[in-house]
Amino acid sequence: MQIAEIKSGSVTVAAFDGRLDTATAAEAEGKLLALLATGPVVADLEGVRYVSSAGLRVLLKAAKQAKAGGVGFSVCALQPAVKEVFEISGFDKIIPAFATRAEALAGA
């Protein structure tokens, strides 16, 4: 799992590339929570083709920390398989999801 940090104004984009699963969840969680301590974050999941329940837990934890800290957190560019998992699990009702990074940054 690769996670690139890209600053866009006051928002940090965390661009994921790889699988978000049990093997990568701890690394992804540490990175996201550290980024959220500095301000709003958009998790760009364009490079993620698979997300497991462990990956969903990471995103949920990030969303809860963002809410508690009063900062924005959203996801964008979900691939069809990941978007389906989001919708089936109801995460699309919990975490704001945008079609593109530009839309996510505009909504941040």
C-alpha cells in the first residue's frame, strides 16, 4: 500500500494505491489519523481496487476522529467494486463520498 500526501490549500489529500485490507490497515490507519491531526483530509481511493472490513474500519475510525476534532474527512474516486462495498455497508451514509478529487476538495 502506497499513500501519497498532497497538500491542496488547507486540505491534505491522501492518495491510496493498493489494497486496503488486513495486511495494510494498520499502516493506513496510522497515516490517516496523523494527517487528520493537522487538518481536513480527503482520502483519494482511485488506486484502491479492493477494500475489506478491516479497511472499512480504518475509514470509519478516521471519520470519527475527524468529527471529534471538528475537521473534514471525505473519500473520493471510488472504483466500482469499492463503491459497491461502501453502498452495501451503508458507509456512503456515514462518510461523504465524491466522484472526483476536485469535487471533494470543493466540498472540504
